[in-house]
Amino acid sequence: MDIRAIVMGLAFALMWSSAFTSARIIVAAAPPLSALGLRFLISGVIGITIALILGQTWRLTRGQWRATIIFGVCQNALYLGLNFVAMQTIEASLAAIIASTVPLLVGVISWAFLGERLGKVGIFGLFAGLGGVVIIMGARLQGGMDLYGVGLCVIAVFALAFATLSVRGAASGGNFLMVVGLQMIVGSVLVGTVGLATEPLLIDWSWQLVAAFAYTTLIPGLAATLVWFLLVERIGATRAATFHFLNPFFGVAIAAMLLGEALRLGDLIGVLVIMGGILAVQLSRQGRI
């Protein structure tokens, strides 16, 4: 893994983790699905426009079209849609922690159903990561967390895991930015339709809402997705997923700094355990330990 890949991985982890804080600001002032649908539409149009300027084409491979649709449905519509709704009632830090377990779930699925070998350290990492989640959930239950919101986040994690296992088809064959733009449009159609049909368009306008929406649209929405595709193409999906071990820390830290969310001892211990578990699983999948 070269320096450029490391920088890309760190940038992706930081952008990905920050999305929960900006999303929390958005859903506190606007209907979540309608706002998300608009975000996808803007990100998609920008992505496709830049792709056409750069000479990229609509002519994707069959694998790219398949993965683009799956990614648009599972990652954008289901994963992000459910998280936006959930963060109306749960903290951004908790949503980030739950979402950070995706590499553990991908490791379990790959090991149990796809025939991927996982060493003893990797198996230990899986159980350690799950143990970290139990620690956090136990502490949060005592604080009265919203189980409905948590349930939505758990469903979202399974959707993102499925999308992650499908991403390699979209990362090969070039046209990265076109792929990113198109999967945003898929998400926009699905989420926007549901939002407009079910949500009242009541918005509490403020500069914080506008700033959070602009940031979410351009940085986690477009830039992070593009960096992820490029990173997977550069070093492979397994090695790229290693950087997810940073997401629990970044997610909790950013929410604490910008939203003033409490840093509980159980959260800190659980985050460290999850980070260690994710790192162990990913290094084991690479055959390093």
C-alpha cells in the first residue's frame, strides 16, 4: 500500500464519518427523505456533468450497470435513507458506531457463505468487534436509546454490507465519476419519491442547515464515494475496507466536537474494541496475520 493509497483511505474515512454529524443537523430541520433525495439529485447531476466534461461515457459494462443499480438501491436508498430517518431519534455518534460494523458483517458473510478463509486472529476480531457493540449498546440502553432508530440502523448495515460485496463490478472498467453520478440518480429517484409521498415539506431554515446540506452533498455525497471507488480500484476492496477501522473513532469524535454529544466511558471502550476487531479481521483477510 503506497502513500497515495494511505492518504486516500484516511480522507475517505474522515469524510465518511463526518456525514453522520452533518446528517443529524439536516434531519433536525428538514424532512429526512426529501432532503436526502434532493442531495442525491444535486450530487448526481454534478457527477455526471463533470464525467461528460472529462470524456467519460454512459457506455458502462454489464457488471458496472449491475453494481451501479445495486449500490444506488442498497447504499443510497436503503442505507442512507434508513440512517437519515433513524437520526431523527438517535445520536449521530451511535449511528456512526453501528454503521462502522459493516466490515465485520462483510467478513462474516465472506467467511461463512463465500468461502473466504479467515485465520484465528480474524475470527477473534469478529467476536471482539461484536463484543464492542454489546458494550456500547449496554451502556446506551441504560441511557434510554430509541430502539426503533437503532433497528433502522441495523437494517441499513445489512444493506450496505450487500452493496460493499457488489462494488467491485462498478470499480473496474473506468468511468468512475459516471458510475458515482448514476448511482446517485438511482438513490434520488427512490428516496425522493418516498419522501415526497410521505413527508410534509416543513423546513426550519438556518445557515447551519444550508451549510450542512451543501457539505453533505459535495463531500460525503460525491467526493467520498468517488475516493472509495478509486481506492478500491487501486488496492482492492479488502485492503480498502481496512480503513473502516477508523470510522468509529472519527464518527464519535466529530459528533462530540460539532454537536456536543456526550463521550461516555462505555462508548470509548466499545469503540476501541470495535476498531481492534475490524483491524484484525481486515489484516487476516489480507493474509498478514
